[in-house]
Amino acid sequence: MNLIIHLTISLTILSVSNCIRWHMQPNSQKCLREELKENVLVSGVYEVTEVDNQQIDYVVKDSKNHILSQKEDISSGKFTFSVENYDIFEICFSSKTSNNHQGAIQEVFVDIKTGIEAKSYETIAEAFKLKPLEMDLKRLEDFSEAIVLEFKDMKKRADEMRNTNESTNKKVLYFSLFSMTCVIVLATWQVFYLRRYFKAKKLIE
């Protein structure tokens, strides 16, 4: 039980969502980008202050401009999508005014969660009729799997960096040997050239 409590506290500390709030000028656009791994769930909550004759639209796209989610004239709501492959997704908010209205500044709030943070465990508990303790265990299980996957990804990146360093070291070694060979050849040629020149001028025998 103490272990479960400790892991629950750790999960609470590590589960920090990406929240951002800003003031948006009329007829302007602001985009947010995030890099995601494969098979990652993304959920977001947004709120926009309403202004007459003015609206804000949002659209979520991947690096290939595939639309993952979009909505016009938003005030508050949610969006959810999943990323199958490693990619960079972009969410853009666009402000528009109508009838030549001068417009006003609107406040926009976005809270984006990814991975296990994006899952609604309360909904899962209701669907599978899980008890509170079972729901916590399910959350901890997913959290443990996420940690294992993160360590695997870190190990993969460490291996790639090591391979890159080894390859770079070999290239530097070969380049150094080539440079030294060129210097030695050039110096030898210069010595023989100067020797012939001085002999031709009868400065040396």
C-alpha cells in the first residue's frame, strides 16, 4: 500500500500539463508546435473570451498538413486526437473580425495533455466498472509502461549518439592521417626542390 501511495504521489508530481494563456490581437494568428512520439494520445481544453462581431477558429495539423481537428467560432471546448507515427503537430488559432469591425483583444487559454495525462481514467473506470483502487492501479500500470518506453527511447538515442561519436572519431582520425601524409609529402617535395634550386645556383654542392 505504501508503494502504491508513493507511486501515486510520483505520478501526480510528474503529470504536469502544458498550459498557456495569451492575449490575441484581432485578425492575427498564433500557432503552437509540439513534437510527439508514435502512438500518443493528445487531448486539449480551450477557452476564449467572446467579443461581438469577432471570432476565433482553431485547426490542428501534422507536418504533412493533415487536419487532425478543427472548429470555427470557438468559445470553450475540448479536442482529442492520436498520433500514430513520430511527428510534429501544430495547433493554430486565428482571429477574424466581421463587417469592418475594428475588433478587440481576446484572451485565449489552452491546456494540452499528452500520453497518460490525456486519458480519462474516470471514463475508463465507468466503462469497465472499476473500483477506485483498481482505477489507480490501472493508472500506475500505464505510468510504468510509459516509464519503460521512455527508458527504451533514451537507450536508443544514447546508442545512436554513441554510434555517431564513434563514426565521427574514425573520420577525424582518417582526416588527421591524410593531413599528416600531405604535410610530409609536401615538406619532402619542398626539400628536394630547394636542394635542386640551390645546386643549380651553385650555392651548395
